[in-house]
Amino acid sequence: MAVAALIAACGSGSSGSGSGGGGLRVVAAENFWGSIAMQLGGSRASVRSIITDPSQDPHSYEPRASDARTLATAQLAIVNGIGYDPWAPKLLAANPVPGRAVLTVGSLLGLKEGENPHRWYDPADVEAVANAISAALDRLDPKDAAYFDRRRHSFETAGLAQYHQLIARIRARYSGVPVGASESIFALLAPALGVDLITPPGFMKAISEGTEVSAADSAAARRQISGHQIKVWIYNSQNATPDVQRLNQLARAARIPIAMVTETLAPAGASFQEWQVAQLEGLERALHQATGR
């Protein structure tokens, strides 16, 4: 669908959600970044996210006319980049707004299209993006800079406390445990957890990008499960392709514990940290079941 047509068309309603109220108008292409922006902006910002449905595969998202209108209102737009949400910069470019700030996560992190776009699964990148959002809010509303700085400190020390504690605990208890994953979304979290992700990178990348999995990578992933080379299998329920479903069945048959992750907040109303903590707790249970530790 042409960008110009999206802007001109009458949509069937916004796909976004977020906080109401006044203050700075912030729009995030995805709700994982939107949740962080909402917590950092507090009462001085009104935050809306466009992709919010946990059943929606963000890779295949088709923007609506309402999305163009929502982005047109933004004083700060947050997009992921790295090829993950190519529709968002197109909508922004088609409707330029003087003074609007755009934070592109890929550019912030010095990444290019083709690299792993799932940066919200890398704890260090989460910190970097939160800092950048806070700095953008300071620049757009300098009179409330002290307020935004307090919000940032609270988010780091209180909001993310359990998230960091769980990561540290899993690393201390399960470092080196071999695991498998359906796609590259987990590849950014695995190093922080210390687990050994042994699924072929080509398999995970192909599933993530919706391209054909090579026969060699598919066979290797099956062998790792059927041969109990992995202790836990992790899959993205928002991208359960036939290949992934077959591996899920194989893991169940082999009695390998399964942990689930999603690309966007689940449930949609959860905060970033509530969502991540629930997933980490599920992974911790699976690791305990697999190892007895």
C-alpha cells in the first residue's frame, strides 16, 4: 500500500495503545519501546504504541491509515530500524513535521540492516535505548529535565531490579547449559544469561526473517533435540512456522522442557519488565526441570 494513500485514507481505527494525558507526544512503532518511554515520560508525556497485538507477527505488519495519523502527531517517534519496521520511517518521511525528534534504535547502536534487529532482548541495549529516550525527553522539554532524570533513575533502580536479578541468578545457576531456540530473538539474551545457545545461527536467522531454512540447518536442529544435545528448547510463539511446530513436537516427544518467548508485550497491557520477568521465570523453571539445579 502506498504511503501517500495510507495518509489520505480513512482508517478503520488505530492499532495503537498507550497512556493518555498531556505533555510531550511520543509514538513508538512497537510497544516494548513504548512501555519504556511511558515509564520514563511519566505524567509529562503521552505515549502511544502502534504494534501491540501479541498475536501479530511484527515482521509481517501492514501499517494502516490510522498509524500514519498517529505518527504525524509525534514530537518524539521511536522506531526500531535494522530492517524490522521499514514501514515506520516511510510514514515519517512522507509526513515531515518541523521539530519532531526521531530515535532509531539501530542507528543509535550503530547497526545496519541484516544484523539481529531484536535489540530489546539485549539487556545492555535496553539500557542504551532508555538513556537515549530520557535524553530526547530532556531536549524536547528542558524545563522538566529534572523530572525525567528522576524517572530514569527510578526505572533503572526499581523498575528493572527484578529483571536484572533474574538474569544474574540464571547466569550464576545455569551458565554453560546447552539450549536451543527457534529464532534469533533469543540469541541476544543468551550471552547475558550465560547459557550455551547451540541451534545453528542460519536456522534461527531464516525463521526470524521468513526465508527458507537450509536442509543442513534443519537436520542439525532436529538432531540436537532428538539426541538430547540441548536441555531446554525456547520458541517464539508469535512466529510458530511449520518448521518450528515440528521442532516443538520433537521436543515434547523427547521430554525436553520448553520455554516460550514473544516479540511484543504479552499480555499487551504488561510493562516491559513485567513481560520480561515472566518469560525469564518460565525459562528458569524449564532449566530447573531439565537440570535439577
